[in-house]
Amino acid sequence: MEKLVSSWYKDQPLPESYIFPPDKRPGKLLVPKSNTVPVIDLADNRTDIIQQMLKASLEFGLFQVVNHGVPEKIISETRSVFKEVFEMPAEDKASLYSGDPSRCKLITSTSNYDSEKIHLWRDNLKHPCHPLEECIKFWPEKPTRYREVVAAYSIEANKLGSTILELLCEGLGIESGYFEDKLSEKQMLSFNHYPPCPDPSLTLGIPAHCDPGILAILHQGDVCGLQVFKDGEWIGVEPLPNAFVVNIAYQLQVISNNKLKSAEHRAVTNSSDARTSVVLFISPSGDSIIEPAKSLITATNPPLCRPFQSNEFLVNFLPTGKADLALQPFKLKT
Ligand code: OGA
Ligand code: NI
């Protein structure tokens, strides 16, 4: 449990085991934060919102939303209760390390810590959050207000996710409610904590990846770190304290028949400030059939792949983290 970066990082040089190969490092030139990632105001008129979402999803694979309706207080309390988790005495944290990963687990780097060559500069707490009444019993019992605070956050983030999926359906021409049941059945809440890092140019919080599910709704607070790959370069996603970053995940790209693109993104570290991100991952149940939505298919827009079970894709995706490669066996010649 002393492995948690947050427990040992102070006044230490970057250990060798955290140094990425040269082609994967962020390098010396950390890309400055940038204003180019679209920020969509959910108080705008519906038609404009939808058009902006479709454009951003195709060009960037992600966008930010403001005026999203999630009360600021719920966000700030969730962030502070998560901070309290890390400030708890070691014996209180101990039960979380040994947790069942499908229920609730505190880890550092990835769940393959013992076998991986290079560790990630992050600690992570993750648990399912939907349906709430079934999974809340697996959540941390300490801090005592954890369950109440995080439940309120889960409900709000889940609502925001449904709203965004409905807007995307409307924009694409997919029937309303398409994602309502099985396709968004699996919902996980994931807290990333990135302590200040002695050499951010050599390591990463999370290396380049696409999220595999349907949608990720991320709150990054006020510290830079999230970057998206676009047109051959890494662009910083500006931290807006009252915005959520919405990430198109890979199976949504498939369902949209490439009308939406999944963002390739990563998290870099910095030497001065600890950073926390709170992510809701909305994903299909393992037995869901994933295929390009039938309403999108025409003679001129043939399906890019055959139907597959979400689990079949994940089996390919998890060992490599490479979504394109994982989809390969299901692709149709076009
Ligand atoms: C993730 C992720 C980025 C961040 O958890 O999948 O991409 O900014 N996180 O923490
Ligand atoms: Ni991600």
C-alpha cells in the first residue's frame, strides 16, 4: 500500500520505473493549455447545441460543456471528499486496497502494477455507480459522508450523460432512447489523483488511449493535464472549474459508424500542483450487441463493421489498449 504515489513522492527523484521510452514521453515542450477545444453552452438553443456537439465530436472526439445543470456544490463536495480518502490513516485505506476490483478498489498506476514495465504517475479509486442502490454498499464507508456526497454526484453525472446521449441521437438521426438500457448499463466512477511530479517531461499520468465504452464525463478541476491528439499534435484541454469534459468513447464511434470520433487522449503531470480528475465512464453491458445503428446505414453509408458483443471487443482491447486494433476482427471491407 506504500506503493501509492501520493504516499512516497515527496522529495524523491523520479524513480527509473516511471520513465517512459523517448517516443512516449511528453518531452520538454509541454503543450500549453489551449482554447481550441470547443466549449458548448447547454443553455443555448437545442439545434445549435446539437450542431456544435456533432462538429466537435468529429473534429476532436471531445468537447467541454458549461451550464450543464450539475450543482457546483455537489462537484466541490465530491472533490473534497475524495481528497479526504487520501488523507485517511493507512489502516483506513487498507480495506480499499484489498477490495474487489469489480466493486471498489484503490490502486496506483494500473491493476497490472506487479507485471507492468513502467508505472503511471497516478493513484486511482474506482467503483461502479449504477444502479445506485445495488452498488452503494460496496463504496468506502469512510470518510463517513463519502456515500451521500458521491451518490449525489453519480446521479447528476448520470443525468448529464443521458442528456448528452439524447442530443447526439437526435443529431445523428438515431432513435431516441437508443442508449438508455443495456448500452449504458455499466457505469463506473473513477477518481484519478496525480501528485506533483519531479520530472513531468519523462513520465505520464495516463498514456495515450481511447476510452473503450460509450461516453466519459470528466471533471478536471483547475489544474492542466488532459491532452487530446489532433492533427498530429497534443493539445491541452483547458481546465474550466465549472465545466465537464465529454469524451466520445470507442464503442460510440462504432455505433455512429464513424460519424463521431473517439478522442485519443492522455494525462500529463506537472511539478507544482496535485491534480485530481473525476470520471464517469458510461459503457455497454458485456453482452450488449454493438453495431453501427441501423438508422444510419444506407447504400452510400455501409456499415464499417459487423455486429459483435461488447465483451468480445473488450477482450481484444484490454491487453493492448489499442481500440483500432481491437476492432480489426469485426471490420467489413468497404
Ligand atoms: C481516464 C482519463 C484523463 C484525466 O481516466 O481514462 O483519460 O485527465 N483521464 O485524468
Ligand atoms: Ni481516458
